Amino acid sequence: MADSYVAIPLEQAIPALGLDGHFEGRTTLDPFVSDTPGKVSPFVVRHYRKSATVSGDIDMDALVYKENVAGIVVDGDLRLKGSIINWEIDTTAAFLWVRGTLTCDNIVFGSMDLVVSRNVTASGLIVATYNHGHLLIVGNVRAGRVIIDDDGPSIIDGKVTAKGWCASHNAQVAMRESDWQAEVRPEFHEEFFHPNGFFRCGNGNVDLVQALLAGRDILREEPQR
């Protein structure tokens, strides 16, 4: 890790870093703030006071359950030599707020909050799935493939330059509409779907995303646009 951060107790981070906005009727801190008066939260927020370069994947699930980290705030750009990983779709994950641009390998997005105030570039895959996570990218997105899945309230204000599709009825993303069943090649349907069309995987599309990250050629060719 090339750039150091400061660990700020959650109660101090709320006013210091302005962590009380972003999403209508909800904040990035909702899962971490106690309803018990006077109870001190065990969580901290990692704060990078300038642009940062970080090596290795960031496991947003492990940050919460193993390190008591509610989230990460970067005051400038974040260059991540790795991936943002949030496999769990029904649990609390750490949030990430990058006030500049974000560059990384992949983003696997299940139940976390991700806010990027400028552009996002991913050399591989960006997948936002389920409806418990909240995604807000103010700038443009460039990636190998972008998949906005299920009914999550994803927002990308800028242009998306990538293969992929949007299956969410609640997303605000300028992408073509489709879904996994239409995009997965027929010879792989039995592996990933039940006959009724439901995912075989008990954790949503996780096995499909893992197959893509492993480089498996399971998708149809992209339609002409």
C-alpha cells in the first residue's frame, strides 16, 4: 500500500467527511449507526487525505466483519492495482467513496455503497447485482464489460463505454436492456440455470461472475449497436 490512511472513529467521520448524503432517503452509514443513545460504534472509516495508489484486492465484506471498517473515503483519485470485491448480496458491506477518479481491475458489487465523483476505468468487469447495494458514478465509465443486474438503483450519469447490458428497472444507466438468460450461450444454461430460469447458485449470479473472471467464454457475441 503506497499511500497511508487515517482510521477515524465513525462518530467523528460523519461530520468530518460529510457522510450523510448521496442517496435519496438513505445514507452510506445506515447499516453502521446505532439506534441506542450514547452507544459508541466500534466501526472506523479509512480516510485517504489525497490521491492514493493501493495494491491488491479490497474485500468489502471482510472489512466489516474482520476489521470493523465501515468504509473508505479517498479525497482524490484511487488507483487500485487489484479489484473491489463484494460477493455477498444480503449482508452489510463496507462503502467506498472516491471523490476523484477510480481505476481498478474489476468491480464485483453486491450489497455495498459505491460513490465515485468522477470517472471509472476498469480493465475487466464491472458487475452490480441485486437490490441492496447502491451505486453512483457521476462521470463516465470505461470497462471491458459492465453488467447492471436485477433491480438495484444504480446510477451512472456519464457515458458507458463497454460491452454489457442492464437488467434493472430501477437503474439510471444508458445501456441496452437484457438479462443473463438471454446473454449466456445455450450450451451453458443447464450449468447455471434451473429449468424455470432461476439461478442454480444460491447467491444470485455469483457463479456466473466467477466464470467470467476466470476467462470462460460463456456469453453470446454482443449485438450490433
